[in-house]
Amino acid sequence: MPNVEIVRNEIEITKHGMRNACFRKMKTMTLPKIFAAKYPKECTFTESDWHALADMWYPVALEESVKDTPLAAKLMDLDLVIARLDGEYVVARDLCVHRGAPLTKGWIKGNCLVCPYHGYEYTADGSCSKVPCDPDWKIPASIRLETYLFEVKYGIIWVCLSGSPKNQLPDWEPEADNPDYLRFTMGPEIWDCSAGRAIENFIDNAHFSFVHQETFGQESSATMGTEYDFKMHEHFMTMAFEYMATNPKGSPIAEGAELARKMHRTLFFPLSTRTFIGYPGGREHIIHINISPVSARKAQLIVVFTRNFDHHVPVEKLLAWEQKILGEDRAIIETQKPEEIPLEISAEAHAKADKASIAYRNWLRKAGLGRRFTA
């Protein structure tokens, strides 16, 4: 592998293997520096929370969204540009260091990202290769992109702003590349809520019978989310339980008034879940919810659905049903007060069904988050 110049922590490249497109191809080229992002000047997070969160992987964009123009994204109040140059992805701060113009307003020219203000051209390794107004200038090394650590997995571009991730990327096996599973995606969508409140909803079993009464929830099953097998690990937690769901008119599963669900959920810290739903007859429906904190009170969701049945049902109908279910969640989450998760356990009441939520809040505190997790 060619030499890699890394700002702050060189060992991280070797440690994580870097399976992104930039590192998969063994080209003779200078690979990008990996910068540790700085705390933004206008930031909705406390500085200590921001730095604790910056040490994590987050899902920022779908691979399929990166086309022939620069793609804009935002992570923890930091504006990003994502581009594909010479077959390689680049994730960088959305800023040309010459005069501060946003690179997302620029374009792709050949194998370069072009600044819209003065036409400075940046290559896949982050260096500036051309200054049109002074073509003979020996361009200083300081004129370059501020590039960040990323990895491509399951068709999603994941970013770690510190360059030193302390969490692990989710595991979507065995369904990830299995042709027996139909795959479709919702998002990216921006919700007006903290990422913490959003993910806590998706590890909450007791809300099914009330929030989702128009789709699959029924009050007679309310106690079924209370007792569940729960295990805590270093990088994830798991829970398993059963739920008797209703099957109303409009559901894409055209079978009976009720559906017995066997459910197994994994929360990959801090903000991704994999929820396995097993139906009779070996039918499997798996939901991958991937959340990133855009700002303290805005969250981006990329939700990937996989199922090994109902392949004859149009994807548009399947997706519309899933959007209806998630819309029920969104209507509640966006109205919760406080918007932040209080990490002081006594700040909110807790019932037996909330043991996963309590464990998650304790994990957040150990990860260095303050009294209120505002991500």
C-alpha cells in the first residue's frame, strides 16, 4: 500500500483497514491526509460533547447519491463536500482555503474538484493541482482540502471527524449481499429532533401499542415489550422479544388480522440499529436505521429495509407502508421535551421496559457526554 500521510494519528488507517473505495484500489498515488476536524465556531453542541461525538463513525450519505457533481452534507454543524474524483471518493470540509468559498457550489472537471470562486482545482489526494490565475506558481502544500476519515460499507459513506473512531461500524450479516433479500431505502431525511431522542425511540419496545395503532400496534399487546432478553457489549447492545401485531387493511402483508413477530434488535453505538422481524414460514424483514447528528437538534436518517418475501409487491407500496410507520414515530419524537436526552437518570421516570434506554444513557455518559446529550 502506498504511504499515507495522516494528521494526528497515523495508526488509525492500519487499525481500521479502510475499506472505502479510496483504499480498496492499490493505485500508485498519494492518498489524502486525514485531518482531525476542529470544533466549529458556530456550534450547537458544547465543545466537550462535540469532541466526544467526533470520535464516532456516522452515516453521512448514500453511495448512489455521489454522482458527477459535488454533494453537500452536514455533520455536527460542520459542512462537508463529498465528491468522486478519478474513481475515488473524497470527503472534506466544504471550504476552499483560498477565500472561503463553498466547494459544493463548484463542479467536477476531469479528475478534479473545482472551486467556483477562482477555479482552484483539487485532486483526489486533496492537493491543489492548478491555480488558473498563476499557472506557473509552485502551489504551497497548505492550499489543499481538509479531508476526513471515511469508509464505505453497505452502500453508505460513513465519516469520523476526529480520524480516530472509538466505535465500530454496524454488521448487516447475513442479509447484506444475499440475493434472496429485496433491499430498498428511505432517506436521507432530516428530522427536527436530536439524534439521541431519535435512536432511543428505536430501542423502545413499549411504544408500539400506542404510537403505531394505525399500522401494526395494538393495546392488547402492550405488555409484550416489557419483558425482553437484554445483553450489553462493548460496542453494541441486543434485545429479543415477541410481539403480536395487528395487520390492518393497507398492509403489504396480505395475511390474517394479526401477525406474530419474533424480534431481535441490535443497537450499534451510538446511533445505528438493526431490527430483525421474523414472521411464520421463515419470512424475515430486517430494518437498518442509521442516524447522524446534523446539529444538536436536527438528525439525518438513512433507513435500509431488507426482506426475503413479498418480492412481487411493488417497492413503491412497501416503501409507502414503511414511511407511514416511521411517520408515526417522527410525529412523537419531534415534539418531545426536552429535546435532549437527560443523562442524569433521575431527570425522567423509568419503567421495567426502559432498561435498554437506561443502559444506553449510561453508555453515553461513559463515552464522555455531558448531563444532557444534545446530539
